[in-house]
Amino acid sequence: MKAAVCYELGKPLVIEDIDIDEPHDGEVKVRLVATAICHSDVHAIRGDWGGEVPFVAGHEAAGVVEKIGENVTRIKPGERVVVSLLRSCQQCFYCTTGVPHLCTHEFALDRETRLVNKRGEPIRHGIKTAAFAEYTIVHQTQVVKMPEDMPLDAAALLACGVITGLGAVVNTAKVEPARSVVVIGVGGVGLNSIQGAVLVGAHPIIAIDLLDNKLTAARSFGATHTINATQNDTLAETVRELTSGRGADYVFVTVGSTAAVAQGLELIGRQGTEVLVGIPETGGTVPLPIGQMIFGERRIVGSPMGSTHLSVDVPRLVKLYQHKRLKLDELITARFPLEQINEAIESMERGEALRNVIMF
């Protein structure tokens, strides 16, 4: 099969033929149809999080189940599925208490690889999925069945970007109607935080970004106000003006930037919550204004993958899409063949795309 392999951090991916093993116990082999490019993939390829090479990145995917290993009960060959990085053992403390996205179990795929290149070298499953390839092998809990009429390029977005952004609002923060929301960074994840804010009835919904084209998109996804941070030196004052002088009830930082996290702390009001969604470089820190946090009862909370319960939340999102209450097709800027993946990544890094999708 063909795959896009990272052999050197910070360098273009190499498209080559590699071999894939058969699925082991509890695993499924999926023939991929579409894989969206997420900023997390770019961080991994650029080396922002460290890590060992070679690996195949890609973790926002959809396809058709080709083969199943022993003891697979959740899915059958021939079924169309979303493929996510989220795995759950259904037995650890976190799985049994309703937060499977925090599962602590070590899976065989965490220790082993099912991929090898033509020189016999093992290739790691990047971001637990290795979806920049024609086929992948994942644990059965990483896939969710899709209806026959669900376009798989749109379905792929449900694997990460949509559940991460929307889930941060709905699952992690549990935003109530008429609460004010600020979203810092309105790329693929941020736009879905805006969609989540619309769904729960938040108001106002304020989008902040550095690019006007992203802010225009934010309006189309439901933002009531937009601010270009490069043209506004008084962000905190502007946000207070838009929130009856109080500051935001919720600020969602969807970009992996420590500067954005520090900025978000200035925007929340009393009893306000800053939700950290984007993942910065390894070891990133920000100063914490402890007095303001204590006396204003302000909060900071992390939101990994939108606190998503994959098998519950994804089917709900499919229904919202089918009833035209969730925008997915509008998130896709362009579609590329695997051979043009480096061009697709460069386009995203230039800020030209919401989501570029690799089609197999």
C-alpha cells in the first residue's frame, strides 16, 4: 500500500509503498477513503512535540472495514466507519466512570506496529492512527459505524476537528444558553467551537483570529462578532464592551499557542472559564495571575479531544448533520490525492484552508 511517511522531522513527507500486517486481537483493518489534515499532524511532522521517526501521521479519517481480528464485536467487514485516535478499554477507572477519552490502558498498538517499509524497517503509527495511507489498523474502539448515505469525506472530520471543537463547548464546559463565548483561533477546530456555541444558544459568540478570511468563515458558522487581533490593541476592553462590561463567561483557546492562552486569561470575567483546546509545543507554560483567579473565581480547564465519548457523540453529530444543523461540507476547502499531501499541508500552514482532505 502507499503511505506518506515522515523520515525526518521538519522535512516533506515521503510517499512510498509499505507493507501492513493483518489485524491482531481486537483490531480492525480499514481501507481508507478520506483523511483530513489536522494541525496536530503538522505539529507532529514538524517535530514540535518531539518523537521518533519514521512514522505515518494522519488521524482524522473515514473508510471501509476490510478485515477484523479475533474478538472484534463492534464492527463487521464492509461497514463504513469513522476512524479516530480515541481508544478505550472499557475496564479502567476512567472508562467505567464515563470518561473513556481519558482511558489509561496500554494497548498492543501502543507498543507494537503493524507497518514496515520495503527495507524491513518498522514504521510507527503516528497519533495512534497512521491514516496518511491507503490502509490502517486500529483498535475496534477507534471506529464508529456510519450510515450508507453519509459522505466519507465529511465523516472524516468527525474523527477529530469537529468533536474536539464542538465537544469543548458541549461536553467539557457545558456552556448554558445566553452565556458569552470567545473563541481564539478559528481554523478547523475553532469553527466547530463556534458551531457548538450556536447549538447551545450562547450569546454573544466572539471570534478572534489574525486572518480576515478565517473571520469571514467564522461569521458564516455563527459568530456574532469578529475581531482581527492584529488590528486591535485593546482586546480585553473590546470583549468587555461586547459582554456588558463583565468579560467573557467562556474563552476557548483552540490554537496551540502559549501567547493565546495568556491572552485568554485577560478576557474572562468573574466566574469565567478558559478552556484549553489547542496543544502547544512540549513544555509550554504561561504566567498565572493567581490573585485574579482566586478573587474572581476564574477557572482554567483542559479539553482533550472535546471530552468525547466516541460511540455516543459521533452518532449524535451525524444526526445533526443529516438535519442540517451541523456544517461539515463547508469545512472542506480542497481535496487532494495522496501524492500531493505536502502541497495540501503547505496550503494549510499558509492559512488558506479550513480543512484539506486527502482522498484515496
